[in-house]
Amino acid sequence: MNNAEFFEAVKLLEKEKGIPADYLMEKIQAAVIIAVKRDYGGKDNIRVTMDPATSEFSVALYKTVVEEVEDPDVELLPEEAARYSAAAVVGDTVEIPLETKQFGRIAAQTAKHVIRQGIREAERGQQMQEFQRRNQELVTALVNRVDVKTGAVTVEIGSAEAVLLKNEQIEGEELREGDRVKVYVVDVREGDKGPRALISRTHPGLVKRLFEMEVPEIFSGVVEIRGISREAGFRTKLAVFSRDENVDAVGACIGPRGARVNGIVEELGGEKIDVVEYSEEPEKFIAAALSPAKVVSVELDPDGAKSCRATVPDAQLSLAIGNKGQNARLAAKLTGWKIDIRPESGFYGE
């Protein structure tokens, strides 16, 4: 490979891997220096020149001209120096050009290893940047592999890969190779094997970002999401508030004929979503949070503890509590209040 071909190869690597040519050449330069040092005494008298503009790629040793050689790695006699510079005298520094074939097979392998390592480091750095840019965001990922034993799914996010663990998948959802799926990037961490993105389909942040995408009023800031409680695959409760009295926060999220919320429900595989209005008044907020049940009254604990009693029509009791207590549990999580649900008659029926 001549010099022009070498620099062309570096440009090609830059294009294919997206790694800056300057960074690559810096790593290659370091690799060549290590290789030369191994064959030439390990001294710091080596210079590597790389100039893409002139296609110059040269390697040279620098030795001092002396009358008596004590260290042949860095010194040489005048008669030897004359082979490289006719005007060299004692005290001068002489440049001795080297051919790359002089490095030897082991040195060349060392150089290759360091170059590969440099490329891996650059790719890891780029991967970390890509993940950090998407941290706590909703991304569309391509399913690459599904581990039949563990249920873990390897997905492609841009040019990087991440693993969607089984416990971060929506219950009952089956993902297959080639599927495109929306995931939420919960966190980004640096691991032993490179940067790792923690992704999820069960995190409440996924629902939040989906509503931000679907509802222009949320995206613009007119409607705010004040709280989310979620049991992925089953039910989510979303508390919203409008900064504009002319904009109905709940209506904006549901959309005409339920179009907006239905699109999100479909994305989540049929998960039920209750959109409720947030209120600074705990009684109103708790009553709304128990939706779809109708609440007759809410009495707050007079002792100041964040607990209350919600009274509902007898016929609405099971709806307010929900299957296995789910509705009551999500309402409590959404509001931050402990809720004791009682029937209006005071008696628990059949």
C-alpha cells in the first residue's frame, strides 16, 4: 500500500465507522511509535509524520553524532552519520528514515492491535454519545434477536444495540425479529463491555412521551402532565392540567372520538388509560383519580395524615376498587394519598 492508498483507507474508515480521520491517524501514529520502539530499544527518539494534504507518511529515528558510542539506540559515529547527512558533525542530530517493512511481523501486529483498539474506543465513545442524546427519550427500535430462553430482546437503536429485558416488556406482548417497537431510554451507563442503555416498555416515562407526541397541547406546554401511575399491560392513570382555561386538558388528551388516546392504547397493546384532571384541591383530585368510578364525597383525615375516605355509590364499589384492587392502588399512587373506599350505604354488599 502506497501513502495515497493509506490516506484513502483512513477516509474510508471515517465514512464507514463515522470516526474522525484525525482521531484515527492519532491512534495509528501511536501504534507505529509502539511498534518502532519495540524493535529499536524503546527510546523516545522516534518521529512519525502523517500529512493527508501531501500524502506524506514517514517514520524516522533521531540519533546524535558522537565520537564514541555509549548507547547505539540514540547515538552514532560521524562515519555512520555521513550515510544520512554529508554535513553531519559531532553534536548534530541525524534523521534516519525507516521503511515500514523494517518493523517486523510482531511490530506490525502490535500496530494493528492498537489501531483496532483505537477504533473500538472511538466507536464506544460514539455509542455513549448516541445513547446520552436519547436518554429519557422515546425511541423507535428495530428488533434484531429474541433470546428464547430468557425472553430478552436485542434491539438496534440508530447504530447502537441495546437489550430489552423480559421484565421491561409489557406482559403478554410478543416481539419478533424485524418488528419496530417504541422503547423508553431509562438510563445510560458505562459498563465493562462499553456503554449500555437501560430501555423499557413498562416505565411510566414511555406513556408520558407517547402523549407528548400525540397531543400538541402537551408538546406546546399548554397542557401539563402532573402525574402518572402505571401497571404496564393493564392500566395507566394520567393526571393532566391546563394552563389555559379555554383548553380542556382531559379532552385534548383523549382527542376527537378518542383518536389520540386510542392510538396510544393500541401502541401499548390494549392497556387501559384513564386521563383525569389534576387539581390542587386533594378532594377533587382523589375523586377524579378513582375514575371510571363516580365518587360521592371525599373526607380528608383531620389529623393531617395523607389519608382519606372516599364514598362511592354501592353499585360503583367494585369499579372503584378495581380488579384485585388495581384501580384503588393506581389512584393512591397517582395522588400520593392513602384512600379508604367505602360504599354510600355504609354496608358492603354481595
